[in-house]
Amino acid sequence: MAAGVRWQETKADLQPLAYRGWHIGRWLPTFLLIDGPLGKLLRDTNSPIAQILKHDAKIKQEARSYSLLCSARDAFNCELFRVVRNGFAHWSFHWSGSGRDAVITIIDWKTGVRQEKLLLLEAEALHWLTTEVIYALDPCVLRKITV
């Protein structure tokens, strides 16, 4: 089921599948952005922004003015976030339950070992954090680069 589907308008017996598809269809591209361009922008050593955000004594004072970017970088470097991102990027997760009671189990894609269990709300919060960082960076950083 594509993210554009209105899961509420599907037949009752298909709604659990549509609901699951709606979430996954939104989360996948978001988490892939962190593994790709957005993550590189904030974390890659060659990125001008990442160089400013380093925890280096020389630029510690300068980095304070970028505290929100530092917080975004730290969130994306958080082990939970990394595990969830990798689980979705490699389609290595299991969805159990339905509706708001759904639980997503992230499985290590290399070993098959269960790594983390998330409530639907927790996964949605990680997605929301990422989209808000994108919305914040887009007008002041990303659009200026492309113009």
C-alpha cells in the first residue's frame, strides 16, 4: 500500500494492511534521507556544516551558535535512531499488532538478531524529528545551495 492511500477509506478488512503501509511508506524515505544526504550534511567529515559542528576545543564557542544543528546531529547519531534507520533501510523489521497498539521489532539485517522494539508512537516520533529537521534546514540551507 502506497503512502498516498487514505487507509481510512479502504475496505474494513484491508484497513490494517493499509494502515501499516501508510506508515511504512512515509518512514522509509525519511530514514533513507538520514542514511544519505541529510545524514552526510550533518555528520560527514567533508561536510562544511559537520566541520563546524565538531566537538573540537577550537570551535567549541562557534558550535554553540549551532546548538540546534548539534542536537539534530546527536539525535541522528543516537544508537536507537541508527538501529531503527538501518532496520527500515534494509527492510529488516517485523510489524505486529494493529492500529495504535502496533509494535515494530527491528532485526539486525546481518545477524537476524532482534535489536529493538518500538511502539508505533516511538517510530512516529523518530519520523517526526527527521521531517522537522528537514523543514528547518530546507529554506535556510538546502534551497540556498541549489539556487
